[in-house]
Amino acid sequence: MVRAGSANVTAGPTLAVVAREAGVSVPTASKVVNGREDVAPETRRRVTEALDRLGYIRRPRFDGGRAPRLVDLVVHSLETSGSGAVLHGAEEAAHDAGLELVVSAALTRSRAERPERPERGWLDKLVLRGSSGVLFHLAELSEPQYAWLAQHRIPFVMIDPVLEPPAGVVSVGAANWRGGVTATEHLLALGHERIAVVAGQRHTLCADARIAGYRSALAAAGVRHRPEYVRHADSGRDAAGRRLCELLDLPEPPTAVFVCADRMALGVYEALAARGLRVPDDMSVVGYDDLPEARWLTPALTTVRQPLSEMAATSLRLLLRMMDGHRPESTRTELSTRLVERASTAPPGPGAGGHG
């Protein structure tokens, strides 16, 4: 587990500060603090030295004989940059609030055409740990798990849930509809009208909202919506690449594509390169999330920034109020998105769309 020390005494460094000092990601620093085995010896040495040098507190700190309250953050994985951003935001907010934060990756099982959800046994550990509340950054929880949390009166907040939570469940997400509008308006302003969208799985909160924003922007501009330009895939790069190839094989392929996740945009780039097409000369591409990968692509990816760290920090502050007996005025909080322009979009050229 990772515990953020209490802020009621002299403030010490956060895990994010330690990670920067050691030149590693926050999830990697988390693994070292947790004693995980899957860390290279040299990396472990750098992190350990940074922990000692900065005075990071790994054990709970006590004030007036009372231990700070404990909050759990459960993520689907500690391996992704998205989870790293969530961990960063939650850890900073916990530190500021004087809370102890336990971070864990939920054990999951895959179901055909269903998002992954944590195994039931994990929830029993909440009681044993004495957790005062939980932040979940997961696709979904099952009905029995929601019922278990209600039965044990453990307050919790969902961070960016994939599926619509049950009525009354508090969640924090991004303004996905507005993000879809912004991405599409950017492409329209460049002169594109044949704009496709490659979204995540059907009937998920983010995919549905981003597609709705895409359609709304087209309608506002008087551009005809083409149903064949809307494609769905899972969040992996391979599936996104296949959907892009389907679009390229249309009689009138698009000249631009809005890809509803940066990870999926990696697959789109690969599929275009395999066809001998260039970004943005032959196809403009806009992503969504603004993960570090967006800056590493060549050309760097224009994308809609989703404020994952801020979403996690907002979730923790809401949870803190719920732990104190206050109910949020609204069960859904949405934070604003913004377009980050880089080098992957341009006006349509003479060979745009792949049919010269």
C-alpha cells in the first residue's frame, strides 16, 4: 500500500515529488514503497535514495494520539499513465487534507464484452483496514458490491466511471460532450467536412457523450452526418487501427478522424503508416485525454485534455465531505476539457483521405 503522510505536522514531500526526484513515474514509486518485486534494482535504488533524501514518511503519523483517517484508492491497474495521473491527484489532495491514502490495483476478471470489475473479496479488506471511504477508478462495480458498500455505510466516489452508476452514486468525470464538440469544431475550422469518429465501446458514458458532441458540432456547422463515419472499438490500439482501415476502404474516406482516446490514436497512427499515409498531410487526427503518449507521437498529437489529476483531487475532496456527513448537492460533477493543439491536424490537402 501507499500512504500519504498527515499534513497536520510539518508537511513532507508527496509521492509525486519523490517520483520526480528519482526520475520515475508515480506508479513506479508506489511499487517501491509497497515493496513490490517487479522493479529493476537500479530503479529501486534511485527511488529508495530519493525517499530517504526527501524524508518521505512511509508509516502512519499520529497527532494527539489519534491516527489520521484512512481512505482507499482502487484503480484497475498501476501500469497506465492514466492511472498515474489519478494517483498523482488523489495523493496530493490526501496529503493536503491530512488523510492516509492506501492505493491498490483491484483483482479483476474479464467477461465477454463487459468491462472489468473488482473481485468481491477485495471489499472485505476495507473493514479490516478501517477505511473511512473509498475512491474507485474502475469501469464499474457489480450490484452486490454496491449493496455491500451501502450495507457497511462506507462512503465512496467513482472517478470517471465507464458505465452509468446507479442512482445516488456520486461520481466525478469530464465534460465529454463539450470535448466532442471542441474536437470536431477544430477540424471543421480547418476546412474538413468528411470527419469520422473512432470511439470506445457502445453504451458507455464517455463514448456516447463524445459522439453526441461530435454530431452536435457537425449539425451546427450544417455538415451532413454520415453514419458510416462512426466506428466503435475497445480501448486498445489494435482495434482502433482496424476501424481506421475500414474507414479508409470506404468509397469516400474521411479526411480527418476524431479518436476518442489517445491510446487508440496510437493504433490509428500505425494503420495510416502501414497504408503509406501521413499525418496530417493525408489524414488529420485529434485524440482525447492528453496522456504523455500524445506528446511522444510523431507528429505530436492534437488532443482534448481530460483533467484526470484534477478529477481525482475533486473526488477526494467530495469524499472527505461525505465522510463528515455532508451529502453533495449533485451526484455528478463534471470538470471542463480543453483542446491542446499540436502537429497532427492541418487543412485537408489534395490527397487527404487516402484516395489521391
